[in-house]
Amino acid sequence: MRLWSRELWRIAWLATLGTCLGWLLGSAGLGLAAGLAGCLFYHLRQLRELYLWLTLHPNDEPPAASGMWGELFDRLYRYQKSQRITQSRLRATLARIQESSEAMRDSVVMLDRHGDLEWWNSAATAMLGLQTAHDRGQHITNLLRDPGFISYFNARNYSEPLTLTSPIDERRILQYQITLYGDDERLVMARDITRLHRLEQMRRDFVANVSHELRTPLTVLSGYLETYSDISDQLPPRLGRSIQQMQEQTQRMQNLVNDLLLLSRLEIDQGGKDHHPLSLEPLLQSVCDDALALSHQRHTITVALESDARLLGSEQEIRSAVSNLAFNAVRYTPAGSQITLRWKASATGGGYIDVEDNGEGIDPVHIPRLTERFYRVDKGRSTATGGTGLGLAIVKHVLLRHDAQLQIESLPGKGALFRCAFPSSRLV
């Protein structure tokens, strides 16, 4: 404010001086105009100095001036200096980020809000075939033209990664993950998972082959044991009990082999060939009858349909998934428990198949791992019930093949709810 007051006093002084000189010369108005013109000339001259400094020599010292103009030059100079320091720091930070990105084995591609290529590291050149001289500014889908990637990119749902072959080498398997940031910009990362993919394929082939080869000797053992069981009354009691135990363990091994083969088929086969509209009432009622037979009437099992709908899918696979959930409820709940098989519509237009019981429940710490192969909450109890530890893994894969999800809600002492959530596209 002091500078403004001084500047106003300067204008007033020049105006007064001009008026006095004009009055002495016989024209006070002309003198006032001359004083104001001198003031305007001074400010225009300083404005010209400012313009020349900012346009021609912005990095030089500011022009010499006094008063308000001197303060303005000094403030602009300090601001420019701080901006240069900030820009230098940002450039150094960007350089470090680019250096670290260049050192990464994974591809990193930066896209603008329109999906056009802005920057990528050298790994992206090797994996995706991007060329700096030609591809900068191109839309990502013009270079990665796989229909799966285009659908994934346009869907804008990047919660799960996408696995595809490399666009320049079909022998390489890449896993894409897109992240939104900034002003609707995107960061595309691609990781080479060829080795993991091959190991997973080897595991699947090994499990499938071993399971297949085990079926023949188990069938032979089961046949001979069944023959001996027919004459068990003629055998010594100790030998009879041994044969009975061998039959039980052989049957358990057969169940394990069958589940392994089913799980391998679900993993390898794409499915979809036998999908057709299913009527849920007879399917759930059939599963209920099988569960009652397994329970020997020790549980109360009911079917509840809260809406009418037909589900598009494989009857064999859906029956297998619901049966696994219902049989688990029978095996792991005490006698007298209530088990409900329910179908109901969801608020989003899809539907739920629920298997709910009022048994002992499950500690929430185990829920994230329940669908892992051979994972058991209580190993001793699970062995006693005859389970294979593959039931929920089968359920998970069946639901994935039907665009559905398995949701589990349970608390100790409050029962458990296993929910198969189907999208609206699966209802007909």
C-alpha cells in the first residue's frame, strides 16, 4: 500500500506541477494535460521495458526501476527463479522415473485421456513392438488389435488382469493390467508370464494324466474288493473289517480322482457348447433329494424359489456346483440343522442360488482360502466326512464359466451362506 500511495502522490505532484506551469503560461488545462502525459509516458516506457525483458531476455536480470515498477520487476524475477527451480526438480524427478521404468522388465505404456500413446519404456518395444519413430500419438487399439484387448480396454473395468499372446510373438504370453489416473489418463502394464503359463499347463496336464491313469487300477481294486465283500460272512471278522476299510478308502480315492478329472476339464475346456435355458425348480429339487439321501434324514433340507426365472448354462455343471455346496452343508453341519436351497432375483437384474445353513459357521479368516484346492478348515474333521477338498474349487470354476461369482458369508455359531451370483445376461 505504501508503494501505491507513493505512486499516487507522484501522479498528483506531476499533475499539480503541470497545472501551475500551464497557469503561468496562460493555459492551466494544457499544463495539466502535459503533466498527465508525462506520467503516462513514464508508465508506457516501463511497460515496454517489461515486455522486452519477458520476451527477449527472460533469464537476465530485470531492468532497473524505482517505486512500484521496481517492486514489480523484483517480484516477477523472484517468481521466475522459483519456477525455474521447480521445473528443474520436476525434470530431474521425471528423468528418474523414466530411468526406473526403463530398468523394469515389465512393459509400461502411458496413454492420454483419448487412449493415444504418450510414452513407453524399452520393454514395451520388445514385448509389444512399439516404435518411437512411428507410433507416438497413435491410439493403443490401432497397435494392439486383439479383440480381447479392445473389449478389455473399452469396458473400463480393470479390476482383473487380461492374459493374451504377444502381438509380435505368439509363443509369449502377456498379462495386461490397466490403471486409470489423472485426467482420465491410463497406464498400461504388460508382464511376460510365459514361464508361469507353461508351468501351470504342465501342472494341469500332470494332474489330468495321473488322474486318468489311476482310474484303471482303482477300478480293478474296487472290483476285487466288491467280490470279497460278497463273501464277507465266510471270512474271519478281522479280515472282513479290513476289506470294508479298503473299500471305503478305495471309494474315497475314486471320488478324489473323479473330482481331479472334473476340475482339469473345467480348467482346460472353454465350455459353452451345452449351455441352454434351465428350469431351476426341478434342478434344485433333485439336488435336495440327493442331499437328503446323503443326510439319511438327519437334516431338514428345503427348496425355496422366490421368483420365476430360467438360467442359461450347462445343467450338468450347475448341478455339480449346487450339489457340492449342498453336500458340504450336510457333511459339516450337525444333525438337526436346517439347510435351504434358494433361488431369488437380485436388485441388479441378475439372480442368486443360495445354499444356507444354520450350523456352526466358519471363522472369517478362512473364507478367502476356501476355494483353494485341498484347503481344509479342520483337517481331521474333513477327513472323517470323506470330502476331497476340491468341492469349492469346482464350484468356483463352474461359476467362472457362467460369468458368475461365489460369495461366502459366515460367522462362528451363526451358520453359513454360499451364494452363486449370476449376472442378468444369464437369465432368460
